[in-house]
Amino acid sequence: MVITKDTALPSEEELNVQEINVSWPVLQAASVYIGKKCEWHNNEFMLCRQETEDPRKCVNEGKKVTACALEVFQGIKKHCMEDFNQYVSCLEQSSGTMELSLCRNTQAAVDSCILKNLNIERPPFGYFCEAKVHDSPRSKPVKPKVEYPDATPPIVKGPYPEAKYGSRSWWST
């Protein structure tokens, strides 16, 4: 999107939301729960971005995604902090690439705690790759149809003049 001096940007107050200040291992450990709990809000935000092709019109949907993720972190902190911290420590210390396969025991403890207290079930492998239909309450925006004049003149059809220097094709013998 090109921005000119005539482009209206949202105000600072409109963009101000509470940030989620966590490290990469914490985000990695909580990603599936955030993805599952906030799936509808995230799909609504991405659909808005794709349909309007203007991120300024989707600020409120983005705020809802952030609020949902923050709610998941607050629930984890309130109910499952000890198990979650063990899981994050396991991810950080088990390998340099934070492989999940090395921390399945602590992951199972976190999964059961989050299912019991937050009612978020860990989705099966490949869940986020499945095709889904998102039913949005918003009406689809109408894009004005822009017609551009044809830049090239039409091809003139008709009899062509005789070639001055013989045939236009060259044949070798």
C-alpha cells in the first residue's frame, strides 16, 4: 500500500493496545492454545485484511485477536503457571531448536491442566492446515470497479501492401 500525504492514518490512541511481552519459548509453548482459542478472531482479522486490502480498516479486529491471546496467557498464569514454566524450561534447555518431541511428558501435564481449567483442547496434528469455511457477520465490502482505457490501438485488419523487397520469410535450400 502506497502512502501519500493525503492518506489518513489512525490516531495513536486508536492503535494503543496492551502488548503481549513474552519471549519466543513462551510463545512457542502457548501457540497451539492461542491458535485454538483465538481461531475465529484471527480468521475474521485475516478475512478483513484480504477483502479490504487496507489494514487501517481492520484495526478493531486486530485488537480482538490481541485481547484473546492476552486472555489465554492470563488464564495460563492463573491456573497452570507451574506446569507451563516447566514446559517452557524443557523447551529451552532440551535442544538448541526447541524441539517439542523431547518434552512430551511436561507437555502432557500442561495439556491436561489447560483442558481442565481453561477448556482449551490441544488440536490434533495438522489441524491448522485443514481447509475451513469462516462465516463472518460482516458484509463483504464492495470494491469500486476501475476500468482502464485500452493503452494500445486496435490491430488494423485488412489487405496488406505488397512487400517491397520480396517475401517476408527466408528459406534456405
